[in-house]
Amino acid sequence: MTKIKSFVGGAAYQTYKAGYTCEYCGNPVSWGLICRASHGQSITHDSYKTKDSFHFNGIITAITNLNYYNGRQNMKCLFGHKWNGCMCSKCGKTRDEQHQWKNGKCSVCGVTQPDKIQGLKNQSITETPKQQTAPPVVSQTDLAEIAKNDKNSDVRREAIKKIIDQDLLSAVAINACAENNNIGLDTIIAYKKTNDPSKLAEVARNAKDWSVRASCCKRLEDTDVLNDIAKNDVDEIVQRAAENKLRVISERKPVTHEPSFESLFFQVGLFARAETTGGLYDPNSFESMNICDTFVSYGKNSAQVMKSYLMTCAAGKEKYGWWTNASLIVECIPLAAGDSDADKLMLFSWLTQLVNVTSNIYEYDNNVRRYAQIELDALSI
């Protein structure tokens, strides 16, 4: 099979294979990008495979005509915005998320903080009426309605952070759907807070968005549910995620000894740079799932090592490419940290460090800080 390499607008080197067939619909296509975008899939390492010789203008035309990402009409950001919280540092475009609130105003874009957000932040909700010293400002049902329907993503996010009812959380995660081909942070927090195995299975089976279903498969341990999803889900990516998780479970070995801090730090670095996953980012692959499962099996010491590794990334002390799988490492930390109250307090401290550490490295903001904030928002302590 003939292989050639080319460079596309600052992206990583891609491998092109002769005789390309779309992995989503099975049809032979000239441009993998066009077919993939028509299926509503993210642009990743598979996006530029072609059975023809590489044609730069064809790729540029495909991206421009499809207007695949919201707001990419500005030529400065043809290949993606460089977000600094809520504002793109290249073109100045703003988005309604990740605001930096100070005295009721965003210090980045200047937008005024909605009263709803402050109201939701100030209220205290507990599990049962008996535990409440005063009636909540907003009921759990009303919070769920806000989480589903409010137009402001920050309002939806604050509402979800206050929801503790697993039925309502799973309903929010199931009904949310991608806007502009991107799942909102509010939706991610909703399914991450869904801890009841039966409710998580419902989300994995029924969520409208395929990426939510695939992500839930990685957290499931019920082999009957996973087998059902692997056979019956309408999306091949979700089927593959379920199949790979089944394989991880079947090949899982008991932990006989934990590696030293130095050894595990080295292994985390290899995974971060994708040196143990063929140089590719694929969160639903068996290799990625299996390595994450191994890290989680080592427990809280592993979580501390992963946190320490990411802190060195924030300081610019790690090798080039550490950002490839950095977001997957962030997701492993809460799973490995433990479930006791003391463990959760320690996890809160670690995630807060990852969010608040001073770093001007764009890849850290995009692949670590953002995901650590999601895990922090989903944490119940």
C-alpha cells in the first residue's frame, strides 16, 4: 500500500493511504474530509486520507465550503480558533462559555454575568428535604429544565452543577445534542455526574449524541449492556467503543504490584505523547482504553503521578507532543483517586491546582486546564 506524507495548515503530519474507504459509511470517496464532515464527525487523524494524490487546494476548498467549525469564516482562524477562555486571541471572536467572572463582569470579553448564574451559585441543595435547613431557591426539577432549555451555556452549566438527582442528570445527558458539531461543557458535566450504573447505561444506550454514548461506554462495567450496545447502536464509533471496552474487561489482569513513581511517570509520558498508541489520538481505541484502565487500577498513587506529570507540562518541562493524550490523562485522575470523602477532598485539591496553575502554554489551556475544570465541576463533595 502506497503511503505519502504531507503537511496541512500547521496540523500534525498525516498519513494518506491509497484506496481509501470511508470508515463511517463504507463508500469509496476521493476526499475523506468531505465524507467525514457530511457524517458530522470531528476532524482527526483520519480526516485527510485519500485514494488520490494529495491536493492542498481541494482540502482548503472542502473546509471553506463546508464551514465545518462555527465561526471559521475569518481566514485567521481557518484551521481553528485559539481560545483564551471565552475569546479567540487571533480574531477576537467570543463564545458564551469559560468566562472569567470578576465583580459580575467577564474580565476577558466584558459581558455582564447573568443574575441567574449568581443565583444558582449562591443556593445550597442537599439530597433530601430532611437535610435541608431552608427550602432551595430552585427545585431539582426546575434546575433540570434550566439545564435543558436555557440559551446561556453558563446558566445551564451552573444548573447542572447543582443537580444531584441521578434520574434528572441522566435525562439532561440523554436529551442534549451537539450544536455546531460541538458538545457543550454543560452536557459533558451532566454525564460525568451520572454515577448510578443503571442510569449511566440508559445514557449509553439512549443519548442523542453519539460522542456521549461512546464516552459512557468507557465507564461501563456491565458486559450485558456493552454487548447490547456493540450489536445494536446505530453508530459504528459507539459500537467500536463498546467492543473495545468489552475486550479491556476480558483481558484485565489483577494488579500484583504498583510501579515506582519514576516508572509510572515515564509510562504516563509515553501515553501522553501517544508513543504507546501509534502516535494517534483515539479515545475509543482498545490501546487507549487499556492503558487508561491500567493507570486507574494503580489507584490514588497513580492519580498523584498523573497530576504531577501534567503540572510539569504546565511549566513547559515535558517533551514535544505531550498534549496529544493529555485530556485522557485528566479524565483518568478522578477514576483513580478513590471514593472516600478524604479521597474526594484530595482530588478537589489536585484538580484545583491543574485549573489555577499559571501557564501561558496554549496546549495546556486547551488540553488540560479545560478538562480539569470539567472534572472539577462534575465532582460532588
